[in-house]
Amino acid sequence: MGQLRLRRAIRASVSPIPAPRSSTLRPGQAPLRAARASANPAAPAARGECTVTEVLIAGGAVMGASVAFWLTRLDPSLRVTVVEQDPSYATCSTALSAAGIRSQFTNEINVAISRFGIEFIRDFARWTGPEGGVPDLGLRENGYLFLTGTETGAAQLESLAAMQRGLGAATEVLDRAELAARFPWMQLDDIVAGAFGPRDEGFFDNMGLLSGLKNAARATGAAWLSDRVTGFERDGDRILAAHLEKGGRRQADVFVNCAGPRAAGLMRAMGLDLPVEPRKRTIFVVDAPEARHPGAPLIIDPSGIWMRPEHGQWLAATVPATDGPCDEEDFVPQSDLWEDHVWPALYARAEGFGAARVIREWAGHYAFNTLDQNAILGRNPQVPNLYHANGCSGHGLQQAPAVGRGIAEQIVHGDWVTLDLSPLGVQRVLDGQPFAEAAIV
């Protein structure tokens, strides 16, 4: 995809929410009617066990909420049901995220997705309206800083920064002297350069984003059901209904898989593969009284750790050396990572971490795409009334505004409209053709 096309897409993507068309045929009516006509009737069910809806979304955290939000904006007459197993969201990836957004990615489409995401987050109340109930997401544009200790790495940062700037990002590459002037508390003897985003990157209220999207979607008619989708009832190349953990089934014309790290399980139940698995990440809340730098960026260190300030303390994490799939119910923090890897790296990189101590820790899951660490989005060619918003590999929170809009556009209009997300489509997965993203934090 060329930069000119993406620039046009980005300009279009930051326009206000489109009003529903005024016509005798509402947006999406034809494709949804076609879905109903081509699907075989569902098997009879006991009264009260089967409710027909237009769209059923499996998973009601930030991605499912975003899809529901955009569906109700694009066509308020749609009946949208979101099935979420945990209304407290205690262990969902949204709640356990580090809540960051950045433009520094290695392919253009992810930059474009984040360019819209930052505008949406910055002007959240304008997009969601009073129904969202969240006036501000507390965006702190501290930036991201990717450090490298090699000349080859510095050249790569320069090339990527040029691409990102061409799409509207503010990425600049700083040499060691410039880094020392900007961040005098950092120890940089082993660093050659760093790529820094001085604006349009930072941290925000993750649960505020979820709450606002959910509130606004519900105000326009979307319904949240406290249950879990355990599988789909399939007839040939179509899904007829979703089976629920508490019993019963739900029919719909269109189904959307927003099940996060559990997404592949829903596909396996139909005999289909999805290269998504849960990967555990432990985040440490660190008190370092001698290292108070509230304006610091989120720093991605060559050692493999990242760190960022958080209300007078720090968040820090790393990727385990033995990284691999974990159990869906395993949320036990890997406490040994602090002593073995994270603390030594913090101590080596910045002044004031000699007396640092962990005051809290938690573990969450990435929905990790093992094919190429990129999102898997849109209509499934094998099952045309199934749509995916899966495998964001740690980027789901920041990508939810653009991804939710894109999925809703495909459902209502039959195609991507404001931003062409086809490079992230399902077909590449079926073909085994990776579209890789290298900047995985």
C-alpha cells in the first residue's frame, strides 16, 4: 500500500462520526438480508433459549465494545448483542494493559491505525458524546523512545522514522549527545541512537476507553449479555448460532470474534485454525524515590525491558526468555523476572534505581498472533458471516478505535471505507503468508 493512499485514508479517518444515511434502504440492509436468506433455518429451541439478533459479538472488552460502538453509529437500527463472560473485566487484556499508544511501528498500516487512534483518544468526548459518560481519557503525550546500541539499528530507526513522518507522525531520531541533553538522568554509554515520538504517543485511561465505548453503544441500543460463547453452530459455510456457557443459543446474521486470547478456541470448535494464543506478560509497579521523572517516555531498552512513569512510580516489564503459550486461566505473575532481568536493566539504564522495590505486580495476556504478530481482521472467506478482530499481539487497546470502525464498515457497507485494512485480512492467514510487524513491545 503506497504512502499517498494511506495519507488520504488517514485524512478521511479523522472526520466526525458519519450520520446514518437517509434512504429507504439503510446501510447494510442488503448484505444482512442476503445473510438471512442464504442461512439455513436454525434447529428448534425451547422458548426463551433462542433470541435472534442482527449481530452477535463474542467478547465485550475494548475490541468488542468498539465494534458495537461503531455498528450503532453506522446503523442505529441494527440489533447488536455483545456476549462478555466477566462483567468485572478483572482478567481481560484491556484492564491489564500498560495503556500506551504509539505511531512507531514497522509497517504503514499500523502507523495509520494509530494515527486515527490518537485522534480518537484525544477527542474522546467528541466522538462518544455525552452518552459515553467519560469526558477525558487523561492522555499524557510523554512519547515512546526506542533505543539501539548499534549503528545498524540506528540506520533502521532512521528509515522507519522517515516512513512514519511521511504518514503524519512526529518521530525523530536522536544521537547519544541529543539523548543525553533531553534525558540527562539516563545512562547512555552503550547507546548509539534512539527514536523518540515527542507528540501523538503516550499513555491514557484504558478502562475509560472501554467504559465510554460501552456506554455509548448501549445508549444507542447495543445489549451486553453476561455469558460466554463456547462455540458456534455451523451449517456448511455459515454460522447459524452461538452456544452459550449458561445454556441456550443465540442466532444472528453476523458473528464477530472479539474473544482476545481465547479467540482460537472458538475456531477450533468449528474445526478451523486461528494462529492466536495467550502469552503471559508480567508488569511490575516500581517505587524508586530517587528516580522521579514524570515526563519520561515509555522506554524500550535493548536489554528487552520497557519502563514508563506512572503517578510517581514506574511500570516495567520484559518478555520472558522462555516465551510461549500459557493457560487461559494462568494469571500468576512471574515474580522472578524482577530480580533476574528487569531490576538489573533498570539499574543499568537510569539513575536512581538502586533502591527500587516492587510494590505491586500483575500478569495479563497478549492475544499473540504466531504467524506475524499483526492483527487478523475482517470477514472470514471460509465462513462469510464470521468476522475477526483478533491477534493484535499486545496492540489491541490502542488499535481498537480504528479496528472497530473497520469491522463495522465491512458489516454495514460490505467493505473497508475510511481506512483500507485489507493487508491485515484473514486471507493471508489462510495462505500462510505473513505480513510481519517487528516492533512488538
